[in-house]
Amino acid sequence: MFQALNPLDATSLLTTLGTAGVFLVLFAETGLLIGFFLPGDSLLFTAGLLCTATQHGVHLSLPAVLAAAAAGALLGAQVGHLLGRRAGRAFAARTRNRHLANGVTRAEELLSRYGHGKAIVLGRFIPVVRTVLNPLAGIVGVPTRTFALWQAAGGLVWTAGLVLAGYALGSSIPNVDHYLLPLVGLIVVVSLLPLALELLRARRHGSGARKPARKHAA
């Protein structure tokens, strides 16, 4: 059974691991820096769909999925924060992964621009950033109580929102399992939009900063 598991494919994860896959993926994506590549957004949305449809013989329970998603996201974030306080700075300094390094930069910008609370909530909705922001918050010394409050708020909105969106769509469209792949592809594209907009903004800002000043005629 596990030989067919594809960790990058939300459907494969859910049909192989079921509800346990929701917990494991969200815990790894939000708590362990090595989990930045995991498909958190599409997994939550697909899990919601599979609470209304059966795929490869798998039908999930909505309460179980919501509980597993919340537990994985909240516990993972706290572990990430703890790891950041203990050893995150050394790991971040040594990483050579371009996506991870970009995620650290975006996370630092969020913390600097919006402050701890708003940045922690917003970071939940940006792929890669939600992986690195938790240990980064530990590195920069965000108090544990402050972090726990805001990561719980953002984590519950993120997980419940996507699961219930998938469930609502599955409940309103007959035979939704026939359209599972296009729907998952759409949610992946939508989930990447915030990251793409941030990268575009950073590129424009960088090109503007490099633009030489015009010389005024004497």
C-alpha cells in the first residue's frame, strides 16, 4: 500500500493514509522545515471533498478531518516555534535551498511589516512561508504565549476554511469525484497566488531600488 504513496499528491496521501495523512502532513509542513514541499492547501481542500465523495474506496469523516487538521497545524506550529528557539538560526543560516531561503525572507518581511500577531495569521495562508515563519518566530524571540494565541487563530481559520470549502463544493456538485484532479489543480494555483504576488512585488521593489537616479542638467 505504501509503495504507491506520492507525498506531493494530496489524493495519493489521503487514499493511502486517510485521516492520519491530514495530521501527519500538516504537522510536518508547519512544524518541520523539511516539510515545506508538502501540499497543505490542496490536501485540506481534497479532504473536504472526500467527506462527500468516495475516491479509490476512501470516504472521510468531516469531524475527524477537521480535528486532525487542527491538531496537526496547531501542534506542528508549536513544535516549529520551539525548534526555532533552540536551533533554528543555525539551520536557516546553513540552508542552500532556494525556496526555503526565499520563504525565510518573506517571513521576515511579514514580521517586520505587520507585527507578530498579524504576520503569524497571514503566514498560514502562504505556502513555504507557513513552514518557515514558525521557527523564525522562535528565532526572533516572539513570546510563546503570543505565538500560541495567534498561530491557533490563524491555524483554525486556515484548516477549517479550506476543509469546509471542499466539503461545500462536494455537497453542491453531483459526482464531484469525477472532477477531483482539475479542482485540486485549481486550489493549488489559488494557494500560490499570494506567494507569486509577493515575489512580483519584491522584484519590482528591487528593480526600482537599482534604477539609477537621473542627472539634472546644470
